[in-house]
Amino acid sequence: MLQYMAPSHALRCCKRALNWVPVLFINLVVGWSYYAYVVELCVYTIPNNAERISYLVIFHIFLAMFIWAYWKTIWSKPANPSKAFSLPRAEKELYEREERAEAQQEILKKVARNLPVYTRTTGGAIRYCDFCQVIKPDRCHHCSTCEMCVLKMDHHCPWVNNCVGFSNYKYFVLFLSYASLYCVVICATVIQYFIKFWTKQLPDTHAKFHILFLFFVAALFFISIVSLLGYHLWLVGKNRTTIEAFRAPFFTNGPDKNGFSLGFSRNVAEVFGDQAKYWFFPVFSRLVQIDPEQANSVLQQNGKG
């Protein structure tokens, strides 16, 4: 038995280590961009002190916000279902002894009556995770990479080596936003020196390669990141996750992509919070007061109340 467990444990450790490779890559690119911008551009290339200082101040502000949001996305532990969604001991023993799927569903339905669960499987069954042994709350999904059920799971992102969901979706959107702005700052301030090097108005120095490559890398990253940012801002406005955009949540009356929408303003508040002053900072601000009557009316309209 131990002979089988040792290789399995070693493989899991190797897999977890490899999962950090994309994060390491991003950090290496950001580290090189910092060197190229601060040292090669600002120190060795820009002749004017006022221009140099203003560029450095703006650059470091957006870099700090970008890094802050990025690491908050990485280190925020995915939120899990509470113990209330676990089967009581008696029902759990019955469920495990029962071999018929229909009988197991009856057990789950009995427990789910006391839980705020409205979504079902496409076959109309109670959603249950056999790995975590919990009844899945609405919008909760099991992540095979994180090996856990994640509340309001959007997707597992390899670039942050974490699940994006309830606990860090705001941070993820801000990470994309500040990453885009970071690229914009670099492109906007580097372009004049990029043109001068390209047209040979400046002599060939060791800074030339860094500045030319810095502009190309920032432009390419901006194009890819801003498209992803636009998609997620659209999801925020609709109160959908990536999973729900591709596969509509299934309720008792059928699938409904807009099943969780509370209107644009409340949808935004559900991710960023009620107080706009916290929207642009990667701090937790999602404890909003949803009007129970409004939420219930939405559920009633969709046959979920």
C-alpha cells in the first residue's frame, strides 16, 4: 500500500510545483519590465530630469496597484461551502449504504428542503459533490485542480494558480484592470523613444533592445488582457460567471442564464460592494445588503422562490 502511495504523493507534489510555473513566468516578465523601464529607459535614455521623475512616479503607482491586486488574487483562499451543506450523520450513513440513485436523491431532497438551494443538475437532481461530500450551494462547483468545492466559481486560472470565485473575483477583475493600465503607461511613455531608436535618431546602445522589446511586449499583453477584461466586465454587469455564460444554471423550471441577475447596479455591487470608494482597491468590500423583497421577486419570476 505504501509503495503505491509514495509515487502518488510525489506526483501530486510535482504537479503542485508545476502549477506555479505560469505565476513564475508572469513575475519574471514584470521583473524584467521593471528593469527595462526604470534603468534602461529612465536612467540611461531620458535626458530630462522632470520627465524622468514624472514617468517614474506614474509607473510606480500603477505597478503597485497591479502587484497588489495580482497577489491578492493569488493568495485569497477559495471560499468553501459551510458545514450546513454537509449531510447530517444519519443521512450520510443512509446515503453511503444506498446503492439506488433514486433513493439517494430522496435523501438529498430531504436535507435540501432546509437549505437555500435553487439550482439543479440538467436532469433535475440535487447537486451533490461526492468528493467533498456536500450539497452544492447555488453557483458552487468542484475544482479538480484545487481539489475542493468553490463558492461562485468562475474558473481556475493558471496565471494566478488559484480558483477565481466568490473570495477573489473582485481582485481578479482589478488585476486585469491594473495590468491593462500598466501596459498602457509603458506604451504611452516608451513610444517616443521606441520611434527614435527605430528611426536611428538615437545611437545604438544596450538600452535599444530593452526599449524596443518592452514596447512590443507591453502592446501584446495589453491586447490580450484588455479583451479578457472586457469580457469579465460584461459578466459583472450580467451577474454571471464564466461557467454560467457557457452553461446556463438549471433551475426547477429549466435553464436560465439571467437567473441570478438583480439589475445592473446591484450586479456590480455584488462584486465590488455598495461603497464606490472601495471599488478601485483590492480589499474585500462585498458585504452588501441585498433587498430581500427584490431578491425574492427575481427568484419568483424565474420560478425559484
